[in-house]
Amino acid sequence: MDSRDFLGPADPARSLRLSQEAPGFLRNNAIPNGQFPLLQKPETMGDWIAHEQHFLACLRTGDDKSAHIFLDRLAARFGPSNERVMGLRGLYQEAVAEDTKALEDVLHEYDEILVKNPANVPILKRRIALLRSMSRVSDAISALVEFVEAFPTDAEAWCELADLYQSQGMSSQAIFCVEEALLTAPNAWNLHALLGELQYISALSTHADAQEDQQRLVVDSFRQFCRSVELCDDYLRGFYGIKVTSSFLLDNHLQKADNKVGKSNGKALSKDVVERLNILATKKLKDAVEKRQVDIQGLGPGQGELAAVQELLKQH
């Protein structure tokens, strides 16, 4: 069993580049006579962040030998008992584990560490990630619930819990978790878009006899996507969400004589506002597609995102 997917999402191109740079980076920062050259010049945390980034990239691309060298250097600099180093070592052990038995051994080692120090955050997070990767979803959810109760300002943990709940079809719990994350990071435009996505998915799963609940969820979703582009005016995912939710509202809920829908947060949503934002979102999405087609450097949104945008524009 290959455990490299435990590392979470990353830019594949960047990971490959850093991994390819790793041998040269190690040579340029060789350790003569057991002394770090970094300590012979003004030291910055950037030096060690670079070591960690190369370590993660090597794990993602299967260069376990180089990853081990980076890990040893970090352990030599900060000590093997450093909590972050312990988390990275656990990550390495997960990545090179060959079977389920090896992963169970890593999990047991995490449990032993937490008996001695229950507040070791990197190990707590690695344990949760390992439980999830072993398809022990209920155990991972229970562990995450305990974690956010102890560390309620960890937005990343709330989002992970939301993803786990959503994977089990528990949309209301997932929405609650993202709302909690936004209390900590209210200006995170990606979290506003994530909340909008969860609300829209929940609306689509609402039974036909619950039209009012569906309408409320779609209006809430629409407003979350609007907030995301308010915070980041070129956020493609936000405009995609505005296009989807506004089209849904115009097709399903804005055919009444008063041309209003909702009420969300005590305010009705007018058809005129929805139409204008639908037009704006359409223009932004078309501009993104055209810009990407002439972008010879391949910067900006990925091909997958652009394909989804093009498909949406064909439908509407």
C-alpha cells in the first residue's frame, strides 16, 4: 500500500520541480565535518522551510532517499523530540509503509507519543490523517471532533471535518464546520466559496416538498459566492458558483410576480440583482477562458477548471 496520498493536495508541477532540484540543493548545502553550513552564516527560518518543502516534494514523487536526508537534517537542527519534526518523521513512515500492518504500527507509535503528550498537535493531525487514509472514517471523525473541541480556532481542522462529514452525506454538519472555520478566517474567500458549494449541494438533495428550504439554501449559497469574489475579484471558482446558483434561481425560483426570492438574513433577493450578477459572472468566465487560450506560459487556472467553465457556458 502506497501512502503518499496522505500528503494532501499540492501542485504536481511544483512538487516535481522541487524534487528534481533536491540533489543539487543537498550538494549546495552539504554538511562538512558534521557542521551545518547554514550555521556558518546568518540563519533564517527560510533555510529550514526550504528543507521541509523539498522533503515533502521528495515524498510526493517517490524519492524516499533524498526525503530521508532532509528529515535527518531537520532532526539534527531542531532535535528529534521537536513536535514538528516528529510529525514529519511520522509522515515519512506512513509514506514508505508497504502494507496495512506497517501502517498499524505507525498508528500505534502515534498513540504511544500521545500518551506522553496529548497536546502534540502535529502527531494528533497525522493520526487523524492516517485513520482517514485507512478508511476508518468514523474513527477519524471522532478524533477530529475531539481535536476541534480542544483547538476551536484551527480552521484547517474544521475544514477537514467538513470534508469527512460531506463524504458521509452529512451536509448540515459539513456546513456547520465551514461556518466555524469562517469565524476564525472571515476573509478567506476560498472558505466562503466552499460554504457556498456545500449549501448548493445540500439544496439539490432537498426533497421536492421542501421548496422553501431549497430556496433558502440556494440564496445563501449565491450570497457566499458573491462574498468570495468581493474578497478576491478574480476568483474563478467564485464566479463559477455565482453563475450556477444565479441560473438555478432564475430558472426555478424567480418566476413569481413580485420577482423576489428568499429571505436570507432578513433580506429578499430581487430578480434584477440576480440577472445582473449572472451576466457579470458569464463575462468573467468567458474572459478567463479566452485569456487561458492565449496564455502561452500556462499560468492561471488549470485545464480541469477551464474545461468545467467551458461546459457550464455551453449549458447556459
